Amino acid sequence: AGRDPAQDALNIRMRAIKHKVIVMSGKGGVGKSTVAACLAARLAQRGSTVAALDTDICGPSLPTLLAVSDQEITNSQWGWLPPVSPCGVKVLSVGSMLPSADAAVALRGPRKTHLVRSMLRDTLWGRLNYLVIDTPPGTSDEHLSLARLLRDTRPDGVVLVTTPQDLVCGLSCPTERVTSTTGVVRRQVTFCRKVGLNIIGMVENMAEFECPCCKERYPVLGGTGAAERLAADLGIPLLGTLPLDPALATRCESGSAHNYLGPESNTERALGSSHCLV
Ligand code: ADP
């Protein structure tokens, strides 16, 4: 102690949080923030104390997804007080610090690291069961910062969000065992292992679309079964599969993702089967 007062202060905040889960994806638009928001909301609904941290500094979306866009972060003598969503999740996001929804943030790497550190250290998180951390797509400054800043207080690990499209390029042949060394998911896994982040598992999003008329299911983005094979090949659990469901998109837009239950409770399975979500 005393070595780095800023890190010590951050560690004190983080030690009051039982589980820290980082949600990542190889590219944008695969539903990473949707999964992070649903995960946080569902955990809160189950009775846990939950916060969600949006480290997507340039493209924050958690305030919309968790319906706190009309609230501001307030200051107290003990730190920032994050807005609280209707489902009870404390939400800290750069989105809540901007003057308008159209405002853009342009920060270089070191300033981003500084901001991520401030958000972790200067927020009055209180005692929490879970902190769900949304990140920007890819592996960049924010992810490296998180890995370093949380090293002392050991996050549970990473939930990787993918779509069948990403999975296919991780496979050498869709019907064979995986042998390719390329692909979005592989890169994510390599990154996590390099920086010492445990991988909790993978969520396959937008896997199938159920026709509202005939109830037939279509793998619209292709790659049926690829998730299972790739997960097995990489030695990581497949936590679950979410359908491509317009109802989910609509609910996300209106900030009521927590009310969503997919066909046959797929969502419940995908979001609730992680080992840390007991
Ligand atoms: P990311 O965080 O990976 O950029 P988002 O969570 O913002 O992705 O999702 C991108 C868009 O896709 C959003 O409009 C969201 O509502 C929609 N979406 C995400 N998952 C699903 C799904 N399973 N079914 C339908 N729409 C989805």
C-alpha cells in the first residue's frame, strides 16, 4: 500500500464488488451492449445489487439501453453518484456526461485510460454483487486499461459476444473441426489470454430468426452449429444462444430490455448460465 495511491483508491472501491464481468466483442453491431444491458438488468431482477459501467467512451449506449438518458451523474463528497435504471441498475457512462446525444468525444489513448481509471475509482459504487462492464468493439486502449486497472482485484472474466458471421471465419471449414488461426473470436481469445483475463464464455447472438407466420427457424446469418464447435475448439464454454428477435431490438430502444424473454427462454439460458451468475 502507498505504492500508487490512485491504484490503492481504485482497489478499495473494487474490493466492495463481488463479481466483475467484462463484456467484449470483436466488432461492433453484434449486440455486445445489448447483452451487457440485459445481463445487468436480469441480475438486478433476480435480487442482486448491480451496476453497469460503459467504457465505450466514443460510442456509449448503456444510458439508452438501461433507460437513464434523462438522468445526470451527480457529485457527492464520496464520489460520483451514477443514475439508477428503472430495474435498479446503477449506470455509469460517458453518455451521461455529455451535453447532448449528438455530442462527440475525441480522446487519445492516454486520456481514455485516465477516464476509465476515474470512472472505476471515483464512483460511489458501494457494495455490489455485480459490476457488468461494457467495452468498445475490438481490443484497444479501454480493454488494456481495464486488464491493468483490475489486475489486483481480479475480475471474474470476460463474456465474449459473437454472431454466426464472426464464428464462420474462425472455422477452416464449416463442417470440420476448427483449425484456422484467424478470425474475430480467436483474436479476442488470444488477447484475453495475453493480458491475463479469464474467459467466462461465449454468447452467440442473432443465431436464428423465428418466422412469425410459420414459426420455422432460419439461421439468417449462417453458421448453424459453428458456435459449439468453435467454443469446444478454443476450450471455452458456450454460455448460450440468443435469437435474432425484432422484439429485443424494440425493447432495447425503449430501455425495457429487462422485460425481454426470448422464445423458449433462450435468453434466460444465455444470460443466466455463466458460472458467476449464481
Ligand atoms: P454492439 O454493442 O455490439 O455494437 P448493440 O448491442 O448496440 O451492438 O446492438 C446493435 C443493434 O442490434 C441494436 O440496434 C440492437 O437493438 C440490435 N440487436 C442486438 N441483438 C439483437 C437480437 N438478438 N435481435 C435483434 N436485434 C438485436
